[in-house]
Amino acid sequence: MTNLIGQCFENKNKKLVTFVTGGDPDFDTSNKIIQKIVENDADIIEIGMPFSDPMADGPTIQLSSNRALKNNITLHEVFKLAMNVKRLNNTLPIILMGYYNVILHYGIEKFVEKCVSNGVDGLIIVDLQPEEDNDLINILNKYNIKLIRLITPTTNEARLKLILKNASGFLYYVSVMGVTGQKSADISELEKSVKFIRKHTNLPIIPGFGVKNSLDVKNICRIADGAVVGSSIIKVIEKNLDNKNKMVEEIDFFIKELKSGTKI
């Protein structure tokens, strides 16, 4: 069984990876937003699983999670959003991003089976340590779903080797220390880190955190295999909560602009 994430990286084009919280600000608007992201040729779509205590996320993504939860968004709706993406474009990789508690509460096997039946290609589990990932990895491997690992600027060589053991798909490089949506990435530091990681793996490296606009995307794509944009998209949602049509229009324009940054 082929995995679409692997296929996505078969060509050397730089990738735009987008993140939105599933069901933010409500299911229908979230569905329209994700549709615009698909139409504007994002290469990989990350959908956040809303969680009441998203500790790695800054205020922007925390609030987006709260809005979704207030609108009774559960994993059922998140899976529905994933399936809707696959109906629009069945070759576009979808990743669910979130916290391990959500999966444990749902039941690991049941969760992975739902991923398979709704077209999910990979997972990013922010708080799952490599020492504790065996239960999940065994089931993911059975269904060829990728576990994308986070690497940070403080990851040393020994830790990197441990993380790489079960990493697949690509590596998500956290280019800014701290929570999401804060300061921008330091490009010269990023370059050093990417060189260091490339000595140990052939997996594509995609930095995220602190990627705010098409210029950031362009600068990062010169060094790495693509860029992840999340908080900046969610800020457009936040800014237009009283006018959802305008919100969808602005996101349409913003994704086009971000995608232009990958053309280097």
C-alpha cells in the first residue's frame, strides 16, 4: 500500500504545508477554508485535532481549539473534514496533528482504523515521546500511516538518532524555540540545523513555527524541503470572526501568496 506523503516528495519541488484546527470557527466554515487550501495547491494539509490543553501551542492556536470545542467539534467531525479533502483531491496527503490523550481516549486501534477509512496519511503527535511510541507505531506500520516527528533546535545527536528510529514521511523542524505563532525563524541558525539533521537522515525536512508570510516561505525553501504555515492562517480566521465570507476570501488570497513562496 503506497503512502501519499512519500509520493509527494518524489519530485524535488518545495512543499507548502498548511495547518488549521479542524472545525475552527465552525464545521461549515472550516470545510470552506480547507477547500480553498486544496484549490490553491497546498502540498500537504495538516488538520489539528481540537484539544482542551494544547500546551505546545501559542495563544492563536489555543484559541482556535477553544472555538472548535465550543462548537462541539469532535474527532468525528475532524475525520469528516479529512474525507472531504480526499473527495476534492484524492492524491493530496492529509496529516492529523494533536496530542496523544485524544488518541488514547478514543482507543488507539479504533483511531488508526478511522484514519485509514477517512484518507489520513500521517500523524504528528506533539507530546508523544519516542520512548513511549511502540503501541501506536505497531498499528501505524500495519496500515502504512506515517508518524512525522518533531525535531527542535535543542535536539542533540543521541536524541536525534532515537527520534529518527520510528520517524517517517518527513521531519517537522521546530524552527523557533517556545510555542507556536511567536517570533520568526533565524535563517542562519536554521541552515546549520538542517545541515546537521541531513547528516543523519534522508527524510525531507520541513520547518514550521515562526513562518509568517510568503517571504518566510521563500527563505526557508532555499534551505529546506518546504515550510509549514499555521498560526498566520489562523490569525486570518481570528481577525474575521464576524464576517465569515471575508474570512474565506482572505484565506483564499493568503494561501495563493504563500504558495508563490515555494517557487524558487
